[in-house]
Amino acid sequence: MGSSPAGGIPDRRERLPRGSRIRRGTEIRSLLRKGARARSAHLNVFAAPALRSAPRFGTIVPRYGRNAVARNLLRRRLREVGRREILPELARRGCAVDFLVRARANAYAARFTELKAELLRLSEGLCPDGSFLR
């Protein structure tokens, strides 16, 4: 059910909806400048009140000398956690936050479970009482 039988194109239900993505360079730069920041071993997270009424998710995966295959794999892993775990939880809490993840160089060597645990831990501090990051 996750992908179509011919062509391997993901089912629309399995994609991050366009309205839930942070895509514009101006929005990304603004979040990097003004957003609250938290760090983990492999990731930097920036969060700020959403420009829209729903939470949004974005990723930045710098090259760090890696090839496109490695970058896209890391980007897909981060986006998967955002789509399946973080955005639904933020929506459940009624928390309209723009959540931007920037991978650090050592994120390329991290296992998916490590990245997921770090992202979930970093998102826990969002909007419990109107604050963004602890």
C-alpha cells in the first residue's frame, strides 16, 4: 500500500503534503536567524511560530563532501520521521510551529533509530505551555 506496483512512485498518502513543507529560502533563512535552536549529537533543530495555522517541517542536508545518494538517503530519513512522528504529534497538541532540521556532518554515519530518537527528543520541548524549545 506504500507504493504503486508500477514505477515505484509513492502513494500520495505517503508523501509529506506540500502545505506541511518549509521550502522557500526566505523562510529557511528567517528560521535560521530568528528561530529557537536546540542541538543533539547529529542534528540542529530550529523552531519558531508557524507562518500558517498548521505545523510545518523542513530539512537542510549540507553536502559535507558526500554524494547525492548519501544526501538524499539522509534527507529521506529525516523527512520520514517528520512526516510520521513529529507533524502528527504537533498537530495533536495544537501547536503551530515551523520545525527545521539541519543535519550535522556526523549525521551521515548515524543509524535511522538514532536520528529518530534525537528528533523525537528535540521535538518534545515544543509548545507544552506556549514555549518553543527548552
